[in-house]
Amino acid sequence: MNHMLKALGALLLAASTTTAVHAADTPAQAAARKALTDLVPQARIDAIEAAPMPGFQQIIVGSQLVYVSDDGKYILQGKLFDTATQSDLTGKRLAVEVKKKLDGVPAARRIVFAPAGKPQYRITVFTDIDCGYCRKLHSQIAEYNKRGIEVDYLFFPRSGAGTESWDKAVSVWCAKDRKATFTAAKGGKTPPLLKCDNPIADDFALGGQVGVDGTPAIYTDEGVKIGGYLDPDQMLARLKAAGKGGLATR
């Protein structure tokens, strides 16, 4: 296997976190599935379906999407664009999967900072207590809220389990007043060390599933990855540009 295929295998394995449940494959799906699993036997396929371009199937593995020819001979990795609509078809399809995963996180597992009135938009932010831009974002939380943006936090301590950042996340979650302790920690105050049942490991695993590769990692309510830090005005403009009219129109 050459370097390109090794890179593809590593990428897909990093995204492989859930086992798909699927109906009986068509011949094209079976050929595409075999081609991918021959290259990456441990890959766990979330979905396999006809691609928008004729002659190919699209296979979703975690936060990745690859295109495999109906005969299993060719594999493409990259973004597929529709020239007529000038839209990113790969991104749109992946956003559907991300939305499903994020919608599966109950409100009780989030730390939510919401506007006083009805939110116009909602973003999910994977955050690290010690990340500089995460702290900058939270220092402006009132301004995001003033612009009608609800900010739902999930934890993604980049340094991993057993590290200081991870322990801070656990301590924030276990605090009597999570929001106040979260804000204090974002301001640089180390929270008292606490332990309890917590969702940090689940949040961290979910981040891997949806493609978090740095913090803050920000997703719209439709599963679109915005990317990193944006100031309140930039965030509002990006959310408006993302479409769907926000939460108020639903």
C-alpha cells in the first residue's frame, strides 16, 4: 500500500467510531463496500448510497466521505461541487450526518448560554478550558447572546484523558454551579478539583466522530462546521449566510 493509501486508511480509521446498520446492498454498493474494506478492513461504514455523480457510490465513515466507482475500481477523496448551483455537495451530505450526531446530545449534557429572549441561532462549540481562542470566545458570550445566538458547549480537552485540561473539564462539570465555574475557568481561575459521573469522555469521542481537529470547533444547528473563533458580528454574518433562516423561522 503506497503512502496515499496509507494516509486514506489512517484518516478513515481515525473517523471510525460507530458501526452502521444498513439494508441489503445493491451490487454497486456491495462492490464499493468491498473495495473500501479491502483497503481499510477495520473501517466502520456509517452509510453507503448512490453519489450525486453517475457511476459512483458515496461512503460515509465518521466525519469522512469518499467516492467509490460502482465497479469498485476507483476511489476518490475530496470535495464534490455542483457547478450549476455552485454548492459543495460533499459538505452538505456530511452536515446531515453531523446534525444527526449533535441532535443526539441531550440538553442535560450541554452547558448552555442562551439569549434572554428566543434564540435566532444556535451553535454547538467543542471547547477546551485552556484554549486561548476558546477563552476569547467565551469572554464575549454576552455579545453573542445579544445577537440572538445561543451557545451550547461540549468539552473537547485536546490533551486527552488524564491531563490537567481534562481534569478541569471534569471539575467544571461536577461543580454545583456549572455555568459560573465554567466562566471562571475560562477567565483563568483553576476550578477546585472535583470528580463525579460526567460526559467528558463521551463529548471527546463525539468530537472525533464529527471531525473536530482543533478548538473551538463550531457547528451550526444544521451540522455545518463553521470552523474556529469568529467575533460576534462575524459569527452572526456567517450564520445568516449559512441559510435556513435560523431557529426563529422553524
